[in-house]
Amino acid sequence: MTAPSPKPITLLLVDDSELVRTGLTTLLDSPTETNRFQVVGQSATVAAAVADCLRLQPDVVLLDIRLPDGTGFEVCRQILVQLPETRVLILTSVIDDSLVYEAMSSGAHGYLLKEINAQALTQAIIDVAAGKFILDPAVTTRVLNLVRNGPPQGQQDKLAHLSAQEMRVLALVAEGKTNKEIGDLMGLSGKTVKNYLSNVFEKLQIGRRAQAAVLYAENRSTDRTQTALSH
């Protein structure tokens, strides 16, 4: 009697590039991989990724960091709160100590660079689905440094220059709020919120909301760590 084929690993692909999503689908849903993987969905934004994940409940989410309406870290946190059994594998073209730290803080189960070859990627997906934690070799040294030295400190000094109102605006940006939603919550006009946000961007030397969210999350993680050590 022939043994039944193992259940394929179901995948949700999250990337703002249609070309990347199509390429991954072609690779992972190819005839040679049919029995191992099944791409059940594709998403290009934070909102779509969270909704699709809740609807499809994939085994593994392949997740890029940079998305039009936020960051992959927001997706990771929201997914794992509601679907803790789902495995999240960051697949990105960028490597930076702050991003690696944020990925770990978000609960991601792996961090790979897009230049990875096909064989290594498929094996990484299998390993993550099986419960392992996977790091690209180029990331490993950075993680070890983070463990030894803690999160990057340079950005903490920048946040100290923000006013109380600017910090509140930054916190709401990190929650994924739009300018209108921030204005409603703080009793401010849209123009005032925009001005506060421009000041925040200038002080932090950034240009995107996603970058602001990452910096705020890093600051919160550091504060929690310092509080725990002081008790």
C-alpha cells in the first residue's frame, strides 16, 4: 500500500513587488515542489496581509519588511497575536542591525536575504515550518552582536529631542494610524498633525512612516529592557 503524500506546507507571500511574488509563486508552486508547498495567497500591504492571513491561516508567511502602508514587523506582531501557531519568515533585500533587532522583537522565526538561492530558500521554509529558527549567514554575526551589546543606541539619542506631542504623534504612527485618525484622537487638525510629523521626520532624519514606526518600536523595547533590569 502506497503511503499518503505529506500535507504540503501552505504559504502566504507578502511583498509589495508583484514581480517578486510571481517569481516566488513560480518557484514554490513548480511541478517539482508541488508535494511540498502550496501558495494559498499573495498580499502587497500590511492591511491585506493581516486580513489574508486570518482568512487563509497559512503554515508559513514569507514577509518583506518594506510595505506601502507600514512595515512587515507590524504584520508579524498582528499575525502572531491572533495566530500564534503561524510561522513568519522575513525575506528582504535589506540588512541592518536595527531591522534585525526589530525582526527578533516582533517574533519572526527567521530572517533571510533575497539573494538566497532556491534550494536554500525551500529548505529554510521546511525548517521554519518544522519549528526551527533560521538566519541568513550574513545576519548571524549581527544577531550575536545584538545579544552581546543590546539594541542599537544611536537612534535613542534622536528620540530624546522630540517634544511630548511629537512623541505622541510618533506613537500613533507606530500603531498604523493615518493623519486623520491621529488628528481625531489628539483633537488636532490634519494640517497640524502633518506639521508635527514633518518635525519628527526632520529630527529623526528619516523620510517614511515605516522608518518612524521601527525607531519607536526600538525605543519601547529598550525602555522595557532597562525597566526589567532595574527591578
